[in-house]
Amino acid sequence: MNKIWDSFRDKRWFLVFSLTLFFAGGIAGYIIFWNDPSLILTNIEKFLGNILKIGKAMEDKSNLHVVGLIFQNNVKALILIIFGGIAFGILPFFGILFNGFVVGLVLAMSIYEGQSIALFLAAMLPHGILELPTILMGGAFGLKTGFDLIFPKTHSRIGLLKENLSNSLLALGILVPSLFIAAGIETLITPNIAKMFI
């Protein structure tokens, strides 16, 4: 267990950068929506395909199916963001940016449709408290891998790559279970909390 926790060391500034990217993406998504709402709404499936798919599954499928669907989507995103760092950090960079973009888009759409900020927060925060830090932490691992490959200093790139990938694999021991819990909350708890604000 100590090895797993050790893998999170020296990621603080990369986590800060990951958070900054997320907020930048959120601001961009919000602004882009208001720049031309009709264009975004016409192409909504391109931007929010997974979210719409999950929403439909919540209406038609069992809770177990929905948990599995959310968990599968989030784990795929996490793995892409963490291990995409081997492409010199490009995939985690744009992955985190896009995640923020989607949240900004959803916020703008909620306001556009006359929904309250309270409803938006109720629909995002219960599971987001776990899901968002998990994705951002995954981004920190991916960004560090990319940074070390671009700026290896006196170390060998192969050695740094092995070390980063090893740490990333260990981190999954905490990050993946967090996503599973978040998927359960999103399916079973979030909808009931959100209903209070409709």
C-alpha cells in the first residue's frame, strides 16, 4: 500500500497544471456555447455523446447496467489520460482540456434552458467530488510522463518512462476504485439529489 501512496509524490505541480487546464477548458466551453448556442445544440451529440448515452441508459436500463457503463467510460478516459503521457503529454493535455470544455458546455446549456445553478451543482457534485479529482490526478501522472520525456535533464528517457509508467500502474490501485464508487453515486444518489432542485 505504501508503494501506491508513494506513486503520488512529486505530482503536486502537475495536479495544479491539470486543474488549470480543466478550468481553462471550462471557460472555453462556456464562452463557445454562448457565442453560437444554435450551432452547439445542432451538433450536441458530437460534444456530449457519452453523457446523452448515459442519460438514455438511466431511463431504459437497470442501475447495474448504468453503473457499468459509466465506470467503463470513465476508466477508458482515465487510462487514455494517464498512459497517453507517453505521447509527450499531448493526450493528457487535451484530454483534461476537453473534460473541462464539456463541463463548461453543460453549465452554459443549463443556464440557456432556464435551469438554476443549484440544479447544475446538484447534478454534478455528488459524484464529481470523487470523479473529478480522480481524472485530474490521472492527468497529473500523464503530464509528468510527458514533461519528463521532453525535459529528461540528466536522466535517460527510457529510465524515466519506465519509472513513470510503473508509478501510473500503481496509482490505478486507488484511482480505478474511486471511479467505481463515483459511478455508483452517479447512478444511485445524484439523480435523487438533483430531483430536489427541479
